[in-house]
Amino acid sequence: MIEKLAIVAVGGNSLIENPKEPGIARQWEAARKTCEHIASMVINGWHVVVTHGNGPQVGYILRRGEIASKEGVHDVPLDLIVADTQGSIGYMLQQGLDDALRRRGINRTCATVITQVRVDNDDPAFAKPTKPIGGFMNESEARKFEAEGWSVMEDSGRGWRRVVASPIPKSIVEINAIQALMLSGYVVIAGGGGGIPVIRQPDGSLQGAYCVIDKDRCSALLAETLRADLLMISTGVEKVCLNFGKPDQRELDRVSLQEAREYMKQGHFGVGSMLPKVEAAIDFVQHGGPHAIITSPQHIEAALRWETGTHFIPG
């Protein structure tokens, strides 16, 4: 019987530590570092299901396809790009976790589940893209691409990025397979990039959608469905902040649901960055989850000891 279950959501941006060096070798380094911290959770008695983001990676692949299409190479639809990143990033995390666990004397099989997540066709998010993908640009570069048909927005003072629709996840298609693997003792990697977005057709079939589901919202749904004890959201900062990047910036340690909702109303969290993470933490806790944490990968162990990170608690 599993005593403590944690859903650990690894940010796509946290796998690219330096935006100026987004190459695969650097992503491998970041993935292996993150896996060391997740392996420490396993050592300390946690059973983990790992999810991951893919925002930067999806954007790079989409742009690569657009450039290649000018040379007669077929383009790749966004749902297939999400599936591609589930495989590639899942492979990196799978290998990194396997190596980290074996070094600690633990023989556990890690398995990646290619995961479809259902969204609603009439979700208003399709009319208002907010999910940043790809790398950062200055405003003049962004406006040039906007003239080519991109949707762009400024991303929390860090630069401009391409954005796509990000509908709310409704259900996880492969949830039974994920649960079966988890209960059999596997370290499961699932829901990568928020899941491959699919829409249920009138005849009952599934069809991919042009969007990227936020991985934190999907992670919260997965945590609620599996009745996890903890939702751990790993990102690029040690703590959630009020007035981020301003002279009066203030870090948050423990936050009740009421406080978190009030901070959201005050507009403290960026739409394409911290807001969906805070919303995911709130969703999990208000639906019965005991505890959610937002912190950076290197602070996971300390956050589990309540020494750092931002902790969301019921009241």
C-alpha cells in the first residue's frame, strides 16, 4: 500500500537553465540535476508520479517545422509536437531517474506513459491564447512574427514569447494505465506538457486540438484523481513572490487558500508564468489535497522539510 504519493511537476523552463543556451546537452544536464532531487524524495519514502512542461521545447519544434516547410518538408501539427516532447523529455527523465535511483541502490523501473488529456471544444481559451511557447524575444522581433500571424505577449518582464490557446483539462484518458503502473511500484512519468490535447467527437472518437494544456493544471487534475498527498510544482524560482521583479518584491512562505485567492485578485501573478501554478495549487488543496508546494528543483528536499518554498495549505 502506498503511504505517501507526490505528483512532481517539472517545469519546461526549469529544464533550460540558461535561455541563451537551450541546446540538448544543457537540457540533459538540467534533467539529471532535477532527477537527483526527485530520487531523494523516493529515498525519503515518497512514491512519485512525475509530470513535466514543454513550453520552450514545443515552440522550438513548431518553429523548426515552419522553417523546414519552406523547403518542402511537411509541417507537424501541435498535438503531435506535444506527443514528440512527451517521448523525448520523458526519455530524459526516465534515464535520469533510473541512474539516480541505481546510484542509491534502488532498483525501480521508470516508465513514460504517452498521455492524452481531453479538453472542451467550446473552451473560451481557444479565442484568447495565453500559453507561452518557444524562446524569448525582444518586442521588435515579436512584432515581426506577429505580422506573420503569430499571437505574442510579454512574459512577466522576461521578454516576449509566442502564445497559443491553453484550455482547461477535463479528464486524463490513460488514467487507469497510470494508476495501474503506480500501484505496481513503477515510477511513472505521465501528462507530459499538460497532456496531448484531444477533443471527444460526436461519434465518440478523439481528435487532436491546436493548443497546449498547462502542465500545472493537468498535474493538479492528476493529483486530485489519484488522491495524492502532495502536489510539488518545480519551477525556476525558490518561492512565489508578490510584486515580482519590483523593489518591494516579497517572498511567500505559507499561504492559505483565502490569501492565495486574494493575491490573485490583486493581479500579482503573471498569466503565462506563475498564475497557472498558483491556480493549480489552489485547485488541488480546495478539492481535498492536504498540501501543495512551489519551489525550484534544487530546493525540493529543503521544501519538504518546510525550510523553504511556498506552501499552500487549506486554512
